[in-house]
Amino acid sequence: MQNDQVTPKETATILELAERCLPVAGDFVELGCYRGDTSVLLGKLLAKNTLACGKAVENLCKSTNNECKTSAQAVENPCKTPPRHLWIYDSFAGLPDKTTEDTSGAGQNFQAGELFVTKREVVEKIRRANLHNVIIKKAWFDDLADRDLPSQIAFAFLDGDLYGSIKTSLKLVAPRLHEQGIMIVHDYNNPELPGSSRAVDEFLRAHPEYRLQVRHTLAILRKS
Ligand SMILES: C[S@@+](CC[C@H](N)C(=O)[O-])C[C@H]1O[C@@H](n2cnc3c(N)ncnc32)[C@H](O)[C@@H]1O
């Protein structure tokens, strides 16, 4: 089924930038996974990369006349980073309440409880996609503790729609983002969800070391 939350062009941009982060150390995260449609694509990208690295080690091992007992003993790992995980987060209770920063003349959508999906549905989707590299966390972003996040992040997709959700996501992810990592925030300049732009603009004022690039309704944030 077509993803009704992210356009095909946005999905292509997300995947292009996520792929660029494959050589960067750290895990991938998605805050606000909803049905897990983008999560499956990101999980597959990471899994494909891990498989390709595994093959490269195997081939190097063969080229050393099979002297190695295990690929790990035989050759230095040619992959720039070890296998990584995709961590995905959602309340699995739909959206929280809007705040004044989310007030929009563009409509009354996105009320509390909208976009409800069960965790079980997403777990099933990840299982059907045969992905073993995805960690699924059910929580309000405000309740996430240190141990709920990877220590280093290479790529982040922040898609919590509302001001408070994006603000918290940026607060959680930025200190863990690798110097060469990328954060993408959805709904930038989306008149229906003005809270997303507000949270991003506030973040940029407080963190001038980040530069902003906008593609479609994606705010792309990076330091380098
Ligand atoms: C637009 S949907 C995400 C779409 C998904 N990224 C995709 O690409 O298909 C937004 C999701 O964020 C979740 N969400 C928003 N604010 C949240 C918060 N503060 N804590 C936890 N989940 C939140 C909602 O439950 C909803 O599932």
C-alpha cells in the first residue's frame, strides 16, 4: 500500500540521504514511525549494506587462500562501520495534544489520538519484511530515557508532526548525531502543521552550527 504520510519524492530524498550516511558511524532512528512504511525502507537499506559488507569480508577471506578460520580473524573488516540498527519510536496511541504553536488556519486535522496504530501491526510489518535490525519502542517522546536511544546516530528521520514532538525529537537526537550525520524533519513549511517549522527554526537559532537545506517539506539539518 502507498504511504499516505510521505510523498514518493520525499521518500526518495529520505532514502538518498540515508544511503549517504551508510559510511557514517552510528545507528539510524525514526521518531514517529506510524505504520512503519518508511521504517521498512530504511531497515532494508541498512540490512542490504550489512549483507554487502559481510560478502566483502567473505571474498577477502577467500582471496587470502582460505587461511582464515573465521572472516573476523582473517582480515580487517573492509566495512567502515559494524552492522547497525534502525530504532523506531511511536506512542502507538496516535498524536498527543496540539499546543498553541500548532494552531493553523489550514484545518482542524491532526487532533489528539489521530494516526493511531498498534505496535503489533508494526511488529508484524517488520517481521513480514524479514528485518532483524529494527528496534521498536513504544513511548511518548518526552518519556524516552537515555537507554532508549542509541549512543551514536548517523541518520535521523523526525516525523512527529507537532511542535512539542519535533522539539523533543531534536533535543534527543542532536547531542547523539555524528559530526557527518544528517537529521531530516518532516512537514517543514507545511501550512497544516506549522509547529514543525517553528521547532526547526527555534533549534537553528539555538544551534547556528547546523545548516538547513529544504527539499519538498523536508528540513535537512547537518553540521558539515
Ligand atoms: C506522520 S506519522 C509518521 C509517519 C511515518 N514516519 C512514515 O513515514 O510513514 C506521525 C507519528 O508520530 C507519532 N507521534 C507524534 N508525536 C509523538 C510523541 N510526542 N510521542 C510519540 N509518538 C508521537 C504519532 O503517533 C504518529 O504515528
